[in-house]
Amino acid sequence: MTIHLTPDQERRIQAVINKGAYESIEEVVEAALTAVEQRVVPGFSGSQEELEALLLEGLASKTMSEEESWSSFKKETKTLLDQHKSGSSS
């Protein structure tokens, strides 16, 4: 599959890499796909802001192993879902 990016998309991807959040275009694309998948996962009814906060938390935890990152992400997502179900927010 070939993907054509606009100059702005290329600039944004390069900016993310330059900030050290990811080491390659492939890592950025994988993170973007994960974000899209999380938005469409049945059962996640949190807000866009909550999702973005989780993604930013994942970016900040780059020193964690992949397994640790997913575990943390799942724990935080469960907390947000539980809070949403109970009608409370942090």
C-alpha cells in the first residue's frame, strides 16, 4: 500500500519525530492507527479529551516497555470507563 501525504502532514510527522516522541515514520503511523482503533473500540464511551489525554500519557511514557505501556493504558482506560459508567469525573 502506498500512502501519499500532504506537505502539512509530512511536516507534522517530522515535528513529532524531531521532538523525540517517536524514532520513525512507521512508529508515528502505528501510533496513529492505534488512536483510530481506540476511537472505534466498542465500549469506550469516553470523550475525545480523555482519549487524547491517554495518548499523551502514552507518549510521555516512552521509556516503558511495550508490555508496560499497554498495561498502563488498559488500566487507565478501565478507570475512565468505570468513572464514566458511574457518572463521576476527575
